[in-house]
Amino acid sequence: MNEGRKELFQLLIILTGIVFLVKLFFIQVVDSRYAEMADSNAILRQPEYPVRGLITDRNGKLIVYNTPEFRLDVLLKDVRNFDTVKFCTVFEMSRKELRKKFREMKARREFSPYKPTVFMDQLSSTDFAKVQDYLDEFPGFYVLARTTRAYTTPAFANALGYVSEISKRQLDDDESRIYKQGDYVGQSGIEAFYEEQLRGTRGIRFKLRNVKGIIKGSVGGGAYDTLSIPGLDLVTGIDLDLQQYGEFLMKGKAGSIVAIEPSTGEILALVSGPSYDPNLLTGRLYSSNFRQISSDTNKPLFNRPLMAQYRPGSIFKIAQAMTALQEGVINPDTRIRCDRTIINCHGAHSNEDLRGAIENSCNPYFHNVLRRMLNQGKVNDPYEDTRIGLAEWNKHIMSFGFGRTLGVDLPNEKSGLIPSPAYYDGAYHNRPWKFSNIYSLAIGEGENLVVPIQMANFAATVANKGYYFIPHVVKAIGADQQPLPEYRVRHYTSIDSAYFRVAADAMQQVVESGTGQYRAKLQDVIVCGKTGTVENNPPLFDHSVFIAFAPRKDPQIALSVYVEDAGQGARAAASIASLMIEKYLFGKTKRPYIEQYVLNGNFEDVKKTVEVKTEEEKPGEERR
Amino acid sequence: MKREDSISENLDWTTISLYGALVILGWLNIYAVGYDENVGHSIFTLSLNSGRQLLFIGASMIIILAIVVLDMRFYDAFAYVIYGLLMVILVAVPFIGKEVGGNKAWIGIGSFGGQPSELAKFATALAIAKFVGSVGFRMDNFRNQAILFALIGLPMVLILLQKDTGTALVFACFMVVFFREGMSPFLMIVGICGVAIFILTLLIPNQWYLHGAILAILLLLIGFGKKKLKRIVLLTLGAGLIMGVIESVDYVITDVLKPHQQNRIKALINPDADPLGYGWNVTQSKIAIGSGGLSGKGFLQGTQTKFDFVPEQSTDFIFCTIGEEEGWLGSLIVVGLFVTLLLRIIYIGERQKNRFARVYAYGVASIFFFHFAVNIGMTVGLFPVIGIPLPFFSYGGSSLWGFTVLLFILLKLDAHRGSLLQRL
């Protein structure tokens, strides 16, 4: 009776041993979770956030820098004997707020009791100083030091862009897998475009700690630690004084100023009005400020120099002229009668040559010029002929950088529109069209759309007599001190450089004796420019436009000014352009009354006063 | 005929070597738990557990000597006396004992003292052995069975009064001895079924599934068996009884067990449910063991051990150190040593011609087996956490001495197996 029982017991013993060994095998060898959990128990991974690259202007003045910021993380499994009352006292919050914070933390996607999770973010140095001494009493709470952006000036906000925490969608889209939740990322402007150069490399420190969370040392004596590498510093081509002056002049107005150095394509100033203070979009008030700014009906976040698409108006006539010369349908001496029955015109002139037509901005002249260009009689059918002409015209105009994105180093650049035959086919639903349908193109109205940066680039092209460098904000990256390679290449237009001289002559005349003489002429320097007045919907005023470059010989600055709802180009835009030129070349203006005129923003009634002034100036007393 | 009792020649050296290996390994592990690399004490430092354990080991040597020298008939003669003495001490403990770690199991003067419950284990083994080995004992006699249960029941109750549930449970292991000596399997099966139902009730939260399953089985059995009324009635009664047990299990768990005990069981069922609360011990234990991999992190290199992540690591969870520092291979060696020891003890037991010695051997084996199975089972999450030491590994004088005495009395008896009077 007892025999089997001994064996049974022996079997039980052996079986138990086997069960244990199998279970142990699973825990120790097969399942790797425990090894990881052991590491996360004993090893604390402290990321060391890199310092973001600095941004300066062309003269070395600091624009964007970094300021310290602290973040409180919680490792829930290390939290012991949590004294709620004390915590609330130290951190100056109510128990309700504290509970809310814990709830928020646990609701985060990445929350785990075994890993540090963000508890309180964006504590300034003063906030942190208050609580620093008490942190020992709250095991499980860790502090992470990092930096956030700060700005020396509210200027240049749109182009600089802002930095904020990476969004979930951005994280999902990040193929490089470099980013983690909580990282700061450039969201717009230069911060976004040069994110890769600015961000630096995260370092990491591995620390050993015991069950109480007290750091006991470094793993492997620090052998596995890596230092963070700061981001590359950027030097922008911006002249901060000029930029600030431009923003000052644009106060209370909507529109844009773009200034470029023609010999390099470096952007000297990029003004978008209205704008906002970039310091508002950093720190703890970021979300409430962002909401406020983005809902402002004047759209301060809309970066006009790159994103606004306007009709060019009369400044387009310069491009028309050069295209027509290149096509051979006119020459500089071609005279055309100013027939105001065809199309409206203004000013005292009747039969100008090309330069005169530009100087006076004669509409009928260019109406005729465009017709000659589009209907060159290459085929008999006028529709087909127009198509051919338009295609050629489109090619030339687009070679100036219109109708497509230039590739500026800022995001959200728009391309504008230069119509092509295909475009009109679509617009007219494949019904036939010819010159008489589209003649507004001649004077820069109609379907043409240009972006202010394209206009400034055009001025730079004329200044360079036939080529341009793609406009760019950043002129030097890191130690190399070079811009990105694509900005070091010359882009030539399809127009001979001889014709550019004609254009420059004409533009000089505009300022000396033409529509620009009242407010754009300067004593000490030859300014070349062109006014434009773009039709707007009544009762709003027309848009005021001006492009210019100076000095004529060895040009230093080319710019475009576009002021919405401000009347004739000769008024607001011309004034601003010439003031900017004075500021850049001489450091200040010699014509404070013009400055005052601009700041007043009243562009209708002051006309008489100014005209009185110019009548006092007699011809011959003009100085170069 | 008087046989020359040459003590050293007849002692079972296999067992002694196994004992020695386990004690030394245990000692080294205790050192590893207390080791702080910043301080770097040697293993002999008295302020560390390992130093003190060495003292305990030293004392064990003296105890072994005493046991071996003492005449072997002493144990048989004084079995009941020893048992009685210890029961009296156990009674006194709740009154004069000190509260340590949730239970009042320790008595002493100053820092000298011990846990009588550890000594009660071998005393009970002796008493049972003597009783079963006594003339006229019959396992199928109801009165004898009752006395047997009383013999293990008394220390159980007394230790429960000390609030040391874990140690009290140890005494249930003597059921194995009873079984070996002929007790009907019916009780064992009932016991096992009871435990199975208990576990099932815990695992399957919805009672109705269980009740439904029982009913289904009942119907099947009725349908496919002989359709005799008596049988059907018995089956139905049995089913009813089981369902009653299920209900009462639920009652026991929610209303009788204390919260921390409930939690221990909950932690067993689903250890990941509250890893920071009641699941903490087991989770940390598994993390420590699991991180050891195949060959461990190396002696004194265990991060979980060094940084005190596993609670009670010197005592209940001592096995974690082996798991973490010596890996699966280390675990294999320790488990192997224990299994070998257990099988050896059974072998010794079977070669006894004397019933007292044989029953005692089985007592020794079942006590060791219970500790081994439950302690390691705790650390890997196969058994609820009840505070039971791992023999020779867990730090502590009382448990070391208790097990040493337990084992060496057997060796002494075994050494004289040739000359003990035969008894039926």
C-alpha cells in the first residue's frame, strides 16, 4: 500500500524543481522585459538638452539667444511619503491644482510609473530658485534644465519664426526618429527652415540610483555619457537697424518691405506689417498668446513679404519693356501716342519714347507694346498667334523669378502667377481668347500676381544688369561662414544685359523727373525706381507700390515696398523706399518731413503741401 | 550484538556535503545583499549580516557536535518532552514576545533571542515520528488520525496567534508524512480539490461560470454512468457541496482574510495589477531575477541587489540575489542542490528499519520541501507572498539552527540505523 507513495513524493519533488527551472528560464532568458525594467529601476537616463544656435544680424548684433528654463519631472514609482501639504506650500498651488496636475500627467500618452514624466514645465529661473532647496524632500521629483528662446528685439518676428514643443503629428512624421516628446522644434520662419542646423545634438547621461532615488554614481564611470553639442550659429544678412527702421515706418499699416543686397542676394530687411512681439510666443504664456495673435483679423502671423500675392501694377512695365526689347517688337526710341480712349492714363505727356513712357508710367504705351508682343504675326490665326506670343512672353517674365517660388530660405513662400496659354484655356473654359481679353496684363493688372520678395528680387536683377542670387536670409552657417550652396549660384534671365541698361536709365529718370521725383529723389545718391498703383475695391484706396535700387553705380540695396490701401505709389511706397535707402546708406534721413509724412499715415490730404514744396524746386537746382 | 558505532564512518557524508554547500552559498549570498561598493566591507564584518551569519554558522557547528555526541536514544525518549516544552514556549510568545515586522514571533533578552517557531518545526517532526512509530498505531484508526491532526494543529494555532501565518502554514506539510504512512488518499484528494476550487474561484471572477460548469459536469456524470439512485444522489450532493465551497471561498476571501492577505492573493493572480502597491515585492523580485539572464551579472554586481530594490532581500527574497547575480545557471545549481538534498533525505528515510526514524525522515523531507517550494515559488510569482525563509540561505540564527537540528538528528539516527531496535 505504501509503495507507490514514496515514488509519488519523489516525483513531486522533481516536478517542482522542473517547474521552477522552466519558469525561471522564462523570466531570465526568454522574457527581456525584466532586464529592461531592472535598468530603468537602477539607471536614470538624464537627457542633456543641447543649446540651440544663436542668430545674429549681418553686423554681429544678437537677435535670438537662449535663456534657461526648468522642467520638473516625476518618476512615480520613486515617489515615497509624499507630503501634499508641504508640496502645495512650496510650489504655491492649491491642493485642487495639484490633483489636476497629477491627473494631467497620468493622462499623457507617454506616462509610465517607471519612467520620468513631465510634471511641470517651463519654470523660469525665478520660479525654480524658489523651490530648488526643497526638492530633496520630495523623492521621485527630478529637475531638468534646458533653454528656451529669447529675443533682443521685437523686430523681424515673422521671418525669425518661433519655437515650440513638437506636436504629435510632427513626431509621427519624423522619420529620423531624433525627436522625442517634449523636444522644442522650430515651427516657422528661420527657426523651422534651419531646424537641422540650429538644433544641435542631444547628450545623455546615465546615472545609477538606489531604491530611494538617490543618485549613487554614473554608469561605467561616465563612459557611456555623451555631451550635448550646441547647434550651429546663424548669421543673417539682416541689418538690424534697417529692419527696425522699416518696422517703425510700417506701424499702423499693412503691407511689406523687402530689401536685398543685389551683389549677394542677402536679404537686408524683411518687414511685414502688422507684426507681433516674438517674446510673446515663448514661455508659459505661449498658448494664450498664440490664440490671441492668430485670431487678430489683421493677421500678424501672415508673413506678407513671402505669402502675399498682389497685382504688381505699373512696376511691371519695366519687365514688359525689357521683354519687348528682347523680342524685338520695339526699340528704345519707339514712340507711341498716349491714346487715352483705349485705356486711362494720367500726367502731362502725349507721345513718349520708351524711357519717357516709363518715366510717366504711360498706360496706352504699354497697352500697345503688349499687343505688339502677343500678336507678332507669326501665324495668320489671331488666337493662335496670341498663344504663341503669350508663351514667349511668359517664358521671359518667368525668367525674372516671377510666377514661381524663388526658393527663399523661409517656409511658406508663395509663387504668384504669370498667366500662360494653358491658364487662360482653363479660365475661359476652352473658349477662344485673344489680346483684347487679356490686355490688362500690359499694365500689371489682370491675372498677374507677384509676391513682394519677387519684386525686390526683380529690382536686384536690374541692379545687377541681368542676373540674381536667390534671396536668402541666412548668409553664414556655423564655422563655415557660408550660406547653403543653392544661394551661391547666379541665375540669369533670358534678356540681354544691354536692355537692362535701358531699364536702369528709365528708372533713374522716374526718380529724377518722373512720378518718383516728389518723394524718392535723394540729394547725394542716384536712385533708380518705379512707382505702381494697384487697383483696389472702392471705397478702399488703391495699393501703393514702389521698387528701387541705389546707387546706380555699384548698387548696395534693392528693394520693394508695398503698402495696402494707401493710394498712389508715388506717395506712401516711394517715401518709405527712399527713407530706407537713406537709412541704409547714410544711417539716417535728411528729410524728416518725409518721415513724418509716412508716420502720419495720411496719404491723401498732404498732397498739396508736398506739391507746393516741389514747385519751389526749380529745374537745374536738382542735385545728383 | 553490539555494533561498533563509529560515528564519523556512518554519518551520511553526501548529505553533509550538500548541507555544507548550501550553507556556504547561502552565506556568500547574504554578503552580496548587504554589500555596498562604496564602503566595501569584507565578508567577515560583524556589522553586516554576513558577519553575523558566520557566527550563527559557528554556533551551528557546536550544535551539530552536541547532536552527534548525544546518545541517539535520547531523541526517541524525549520526543514528547521536547515537543511539550516548545509548545509551552509558543504559548508564552504572544505575551512576552517582541513585535517585529508585523508579527510577534521573537523572544529574547536584549539582542539575544530567537524565534521559537523555527524550533517547533523539528519538535513536531519528532513528536509525530514517535507517535506514528509507537506500538499499536494504526493509520486507519480514526482516533489516531485525530491525534495526528492535533499534533500539527496545536503549533499551527499557537503560531497563528503570533500573527505569523506563513510559518503556521508550514505545519500543513506533515500531511505528506501521513500520506506516506498510509493515510487514505481521500483526504488528500479532498484537500487538493479544495485548493483547486479555491484557486479557480479566485481566477474566475464570475461565480456563475463555475456553478454552471459544475452543473454541466454533474449532468454529464449522471447521464453517462449507471443510473442508480444512490449514485445520482451522491453526485448531486457532491456537486452541491462543491458549490457551497465556492461560495464560502468567496466569503473567506472577502470577509475573513485581512486586506494584506487578500492583496497577496490578488498579487498572485495578477501581479501586474498594482506593481507599486501590493504587487511591489513580487514585481521587484521578478525584475531582479529576470535581469540576471543566463549567467547573471556577477557576484556583487547585481544592481537591484546593491541598490536595495527588492524588499526583505536577506530573508524572504534571498533567492533573488542568486537569480540576479548568478543567472539561470546559478538558479539551476541551487535548485539542483535542494532537489538532490530532498531526494537523498527520502533515500535515507527509506533505508531506515525503524519506523520512528523513517517517519521522522519524511517529516524532515516535507518540511524542507515546503520551504523550498513556497519560498522560491514566491520569488517567481507562483505562490502568494508568505514570510517563509529559504533553508540555509535566508539570514537568521533561529532558522539556521532549526534546520540544522532538524537535519542532523536525522543523520544521527541514520548513522545508527543498524542498531536501532526494530519496531513495527
